[in-house]
Amino acid sequence: MLSTTEPSHERVRKFLIEQRELAYSYAEIGQSKAGTPCGYDVDHNRFHVGQGAADFQAACLALSQWKMFPKGWTKIMPNTAPLREGIVVAMLARVFGLWWLNACRIVYEIDENGERRRFGFAYGTLPGHVECGEERFSIEQLEDGSVWYDIRAFSRPRHWLVRCAKPIARRLQRRFVRESQLAIQAAVRAARKK
């Protein structure tokens, strides 16, 4: 959904109800775990965000509170949605003065406590999204104690306007990744000061 004004909470609620029972808008469900489906732009970005158990916990908390979405031009609604398979959320993006309302469903969760600790989730697009594909967000702590924020996505334009402006859409995706990294790093730094 495209709008010149930010959608009201009521409009977002109705939108999510409409989208909740719909199928994913792509066939390669779950392939953000490791696969590289054909016909999509694939992005994989990994950033060092800290060291040790406290930084890992802070980064995981930030992820579970959806803080990886850059303020000012993106937001998740409801922002209290739990990271559980099947949960549907709206991702709002404000670009060039327009609000884009997009629907996503959590495809799978990650919670591993082996030699490599990992926490996160992936969500996939529903028909009410301008793109189609899947995006995985995860926090990892390696054996050396280093903490990493990892974003893996495959996508392609679905809405005609995004297809026509694909270079701009790709630039916005890169901006999202940069600002998402900064948001997680800021959350880790803030937790250290407490």
C-alpha cells in the first residue's frame, strides 16, 4: 500500500488482518538459511558489533525489539511483535515523501547455543509487499567471543513502481543495511553504559 500520509494504527491493523491468511509471495520459503535461489538479487552482509557474552545479549535484545530498523524512515508494526514463526508484521518505509506499507511473516526462528551461539529470525514477503523474497537477521557469537550481526536477503521487485525504479530500490536496500548495522552497534554501546 502506498500513501502520502503515514498509515494510522487502525489502517495497519486492518492491513495485517487482510494479509494474515495469505500465502507467501514467493516459492523459495526458508532458503535464506543458506540457499541462493535463481532470479533474485542476493545480499549478504556481516558486521562485527562486539565482544563477549554481554555484547551478544545486548545485540540479541536489540534484535528482539526490532531496533535494527533505522528510525526516521522505517518502522515495524506492531513493534512489540514476538520473533515467532507465523507472526505477521507490517514494515513501513518512508521514501521520497511517500509511505510504503509492506506485509511480512516470520518464516523461521534461530536459537542455537553450541560452540557458535546464534539468535535471530527470517521473515518473508506476503502479497502486500512491494518486493518478494526473504530476509534473515541474526546475531552470532563465535568461539573467540566476537559478536557479529548478519543480514542475508534475496529479493526482487514486485510492485510495478519498484520494478521501474530498481536502481533506486537497490540503493535504498544498501542504505537500510548500513543504518541497520549502526542501529545494532548503537544498542550494544548503550547497553555497555548501563
